[in-house]
Amino acid sequence: MTIIGWLVLGLLAGAIAKILLPGRDPGGLIGTTLIGIVGAFVGGWMSSRWLDRPIDADFFDAATWGAAIGGSLVLLIIYRVLFGHSRSR
């Protein structure tokens, strides 16, 4: 998968994670993309580390999408726990 593929995967995974976990989060297209890209790496690492299933580099692989979305959800939850009360409401 190319860099463009990882960016698109990150953008879509971050957007799906925000839809699944609505609320006030770091916003915008850039924030969603960064959370998604880092989430894809975190999800791939978690999948290969604890599930003993390395992620393929295929864009349309269900395990790649599941790991990316799962990693993005984990990052959103961690962000909310660490920084959720620091902003004024």
C-alpha cells in the first residue's frame, strides 16, 4: 500500500471511529486523519502483538480496516481520558 493509500485509510478509519464514538474530540480533517493514521499503526501493532495476526498491506483487507478502526477508537478513548476535561464546555 502506498503513502496515499495509508492517508486515505487513516482518514476513513478516523472518520468511522468518530462516528462510532461521538462527542467533542480534536476536530477537523487533519485531526481525524492523524488519529486514523496513528490508529492504523496502533491497531496493526496490537493485532500482530496480541492476536498473533500480522496485518497485510492490502487496502481492501477486512483485518486491515478492523485494526485501523480499532486503533483509532483506542486513541480517541485515550485522548478523552487524558484531555477530555481540559477544554471549556
